[in-house]
Amino acid sequence: MTPDLFAAAPTPAERAAELRAELHHHAHRYYVLDDPEIPDAEYDRLFRELQALESQHPELLTPDSPTQRVGGAVLDGFATVRHAVPMLSIRTETDTEATGAEAFDARVRRELGLSDTDPPVDYVAELKFDGLAISLRYEAGVLVQAATRGDGEVGEDVTQNIRTIGQVPLRLPTDVPAILEVRGEVYMRRDDFDALNERQRAKIAAGAKGEKTFVNPRNAAAGAVRQLDSGIAAQRPLSFFAYGLGEVLNGHGSEPLFTTQHGLLMRLRDWGFPVAEQTRVCHGSEQLISFHRDIGIQRDSLPYDIDGVVYKVNDLSLQRQLGFVTREPRWAVAHKYPAQEQLTTVQAIDVQVGRTGKLTPVAKLAPVFVGGVTVTNATLHNELEARRKDVRVGDTVIVRRAGDVIPEVVSVVSDKRVGDPPPFSMPTHCPICGSEAVREEGEADHRCTGGLFCSAQRKQAILHYAQRRALDIEGLGDKLVEQLVDAGVVRTLPDLYRLGLTALASLERMGEKSAGNLLQALDQSRHTTLPRFLFGLGIRHVGEATARDLARHFGGLDRIMAASVDELLEVPDVGPVVARSIRTFFDQDHNREVVEQLRACGVSWEEGAPAERAPQPLAGKTFVLTGTFPTLRREQAKELLEAAGAKVAGSVSKKTDYVVAGEDAGSKLDKARELGVAVIDEATMQRLLTEGSFT
Ligand code: 5U1
């Protein structure tokens, strides 16, 4: 568009309105849609222009101005707010099994007078965010008040703090009702929580007084919302999801704005509120059960904590018909997952030795059922962490177990401490082999200096070599490795291939049949691939991907063993730390000896020529894989794409170039369609792999 050179310059009021509108638009793109249109620097420039205008003309300052997000006001206490429509709570179904969803459906059907032959009831299934419920009040489309739930009737006015949340719109489109209360949850993403705690730890280490780390994202979010100094609240990264309404007056026109809960959520999204994409319409209890199961699987990979899912009757007229019991609607229920945090006591603190000699303090706990399993050990990571949390024997602690993550001690319940047990300190010598334990400068971990002299390191090294992703020796598990090392039968990796039937069969709990199977598995493992072998050696910092890159780049093991640090640095994704670690490993005579002996025992793989710089037809492209493919396993497809230079991501965003969808593709396919990302099948992916683009 050519600028109109003769147009009058805007007045300060016009320019301020223009800037506010532009900043609102870009804040929505950035915070809600995660799809910014302008660089951060440009946003900052517009923001500063508006700030300058408002300070020159204070009369132009409006409560919905984006400049009001930065916080600053310090309150003596919070004013109270009487909710125009009470903020209800939700009934909790504590039965975490599928029967929990069935019980809710049965209750709803009974209350509605439906018989078994009537069709299934439609529900909306949503996520139950682990945060703090908030009511946002908009008058004439402008945010005028934000209040906590409080006792449901009266909450606290936390408007200044809520304004600092980028995802909360300060102003809504013009078609919203004159009075509109939007309800939802303020929460903290896990990555924001980790970064916040990292900053807190740095402040504490620098000697700042009165600073602390936070126990979990929910507490951190609740603390930020109830922070009297809004300048501090503004530094706590909060997010928001909308899921319901409070008071609504003066809708436009005579048509209702929506007749279903799903319609309501979609309308909230249109108005600029973040609504979780996992929201799903479910027909009857079976689909509720599968939603509960699907989200249970995804739970740990969501970027924020949830403690369950919520089911709501979809039809708003049926909701009205069902009504409430005390403060809880009959049309909704929260269906929980097993708690991920529990209280227990520390019976001892042991120190375990890992494959690379790392010493890890581990709290031995009174058994406790958490995250779906009984937990008896929880990692304390290292001495600094154990001291920071000040975990002592006898303490009552909060233990957390999320998914496959190793259980950890979140914090000590300090007022339950009995007496004055001594603080934990790391032993000066390895508890297994007695070698000196050292902590190198700049590192948090202590390490045993015993190397393969240390039987604990040997056991871990053997288990690492035998694992499925390395040499894949079926049957060689912890117990057996322990026996083999403790009995002195296996000292180094090549000893595995020297095991005989008689020696094996004489071990405790090992019959002739199992011994025979193990020998067969060992024999099969002799034929392997270079990446598996390299990974199996357990070189520090060399994971599967690096092992693959090294094999591809050099083609053969001798070339890798002879490569200088500079030559290693030529491998894509290998940096100085990794390169030095590889060089150091192969500089040790005993490591070269192990490799030679393994080869002498018949361990072999195919070698190739060094890569010329393999063609990378898909360099710079990002793919997401979903569903089951006709010929390739997901892992194979990933390997092929990565070999062609593509990046394979776990979730779909605007930055995704292609979603490869197979049978039973899930929510990633829906997301791709929503964002207009190209969806292709396996055959098209194969064409791209060879041709790099469509011809
Ligand atoms: N997603 C969602 N969470 N949540 C919490 N919806 C929802 N609804 C709630 C609550 C307390 O309450 C209404 C059913 C009143």
C-alpha cells in the first residue's frame, strides 16, 4: 500500500488507539496462537512508542492498554470481589479407572430419565488443568476485573496481576456481550516453571535474601497470582486457558450465542481466549473412557500439568435441566488420574554409582503408591540438590513420579522433622570400590575415579552394552550381570563372549535352558551395526544419534578411532565437548584393547566409505509423523528422514512443513488440518526422500 502523503498526521489519541489495536493483534498472534507475524524487536518498538505517548498524554491511558501488562503497582492487600454468578466447584470422580466415566454417564442418564434404549448422551471432554481458577470480567469488551474463586461467592481482586498474563486478552472484539465473565485456569507451563526455578537458584546462589524455589508449577502459579507486587508477578511466566462463563448480559441479537458447551468453547476461542486443543465431543461413556485413556498416555508429554479430565454434558439446555447439588453442577465431573505426588518418609540416603562413575544420592523411602506404581527410591540428583532441598534421614518428604521419569523428592515437609538429623554430605570415596570421589570444577556431579576397576561401573557398562538399543542381548538383565560381575566371571565386555554353558548353568537361578538361550542371544549379537556398537561402548556424550552420525560420516571404526578432535568436529551435531570425549575414550589403551578383543571375539558389522557429504534433499524441512504406516515403522521413517537432512518433531506447529499420516492418525492430523500444514502419506514421503520435492 502506498502511503497517502497528503493525509493529516494522526492526533496523539488516534495514534494511541492505532498502536493499541496493533499491539492487541500481535499479542494474540504471539501468546495465544503461538504464531507471531512480526519480530519481537518490532513489537517492542510499537510498545515503546505507545508507552511514550501515554506518558506525554496521561489522559490517553486506558485500562485495556497493552502497557498495563507490565505491572508495578504494590498493594497492601487484595480487595474482595463478590461474584455476580457464584464460581462453582466440580465434583471429583476419584475412581481413576474407566468405571469412573461409566458412573458419571449412568448418573446423568438416570437424572435425565433416559432408558438403556435411548441414544448416548453427548459430552464435551476437556483437560483439568492443575492451576488456579480465575474469573475475568469484561465490560464493553474491556477487561475490568479479575478475581480468584475464593469461597465461590467472594474472591480476591487480582486484576493487576492477571493483566500481566500475555494470553489474557485485555480487550475483546466488538461482537461480545456488554457484560461478559470468562472463567478458566491460570497455570504455569513446566518449561517456564523450570526456567523460573533456575533463575531463583541463581539468585539464591548469588546471596539474594528472601528468595526461594517453588515446589511445583501450581504453587508457583498460585503464588504469582496472589503476589501483592504486580512487578514481581509480571516476572512469573503465567498462562491461561478458558473453559466457561459467569455472568453474561446483553448478548447481541435474539439468537443465543451458542447452545452447546462445545459451541461456547469455540466462541471463546474466536474471541481470542486460549482454549485447549485436546477438547473433544464424546458420544456416550465409551468415548469418554477412550478420551481419559488417550489423555492419560499424553499426560506427561503435555507442556503443563493436569490432574485429570473434565466431562460436561454438551447440550446447554440439558445442563440447565440437570442443575446443581449444593455448589457442584450435576452436568459435570472431574475424572482424576492417579496422583503424581505423595507424602512418605526417608529411611536412608544411599549413594549409587552409574556407568560413567557418577555418584547419585538416592533417598530410600517407605513404600508409597504414586503415579500408578509403588515407589521405594527417589533420586536426589547430586550433593548440591540434596543440600538445597535439605533432605535428611527420617524426614517426611513429597515424592513425585510423572510417567517414566525417575521418581524425585520435590521437597521436605520441614515442620514434620523430628530432632536434628545431620545434613547429607557426599562421601569422599566411592562406596563400591573405595576409589577417590571427585567433583570437577564447573560440574555438579561427583564421580568415582575407579573407572572399570569399579565393579558398579562395570555392571552399568555391561548393561548399557547389552540393552536393546545397543547390542540387544536378550536375557542379560541386572540380576544376571550382578551375579556375573560379583562372581568375577565377567570383568570386561569381551568376557561376555567367552562364557561357556557350564559356567553359566552353575549360576544361581540359571537353568541349562536359560543358559543356552543367553548364549544364543550373545552369538546373535556378534552381527551388529557400527552405530549400535559405537553406542554400546558407552562413550560419554555419545548417544544413539551421535553414534549414527559418526558411523555415517566416517564409514568405519578405525577412521573414528584415529580421528583428531578437529576431524570429529566436522561431523554434523558434534561439538567440542563430544569430540573431546570421543578422543579421550580412544586415547585410553584399555578402551582400544576392549574394542580389539570384541572384534577378535567375532563382533562385526558392515563398514562403508566415508560419506562424501551425503545428499541432504530434505535439509531445513520439518516433519511430524502420526499413525501407522503401511510398510515402515515410525522409527525407520524417522531415521530415513533424518538421514536426508530433515528434522522430525514431536508436535505440529506452523513451522511444520509436512505431517506424514498413516492409519489411525490422531490429534496431530487434526492440528495439521487446522493450521493448513501439508499432510502426506508414506508413499509421498518416500518420493520426497529420493527427489527432495514434488515434481
Ligand atoms: N476444563 C475445565 N476445568 N474445569 C474446572 N472445566 C472446568 N469446569 C469447572 C472447573 C472447576 O467447573 C465448572 C463445571 C463449574
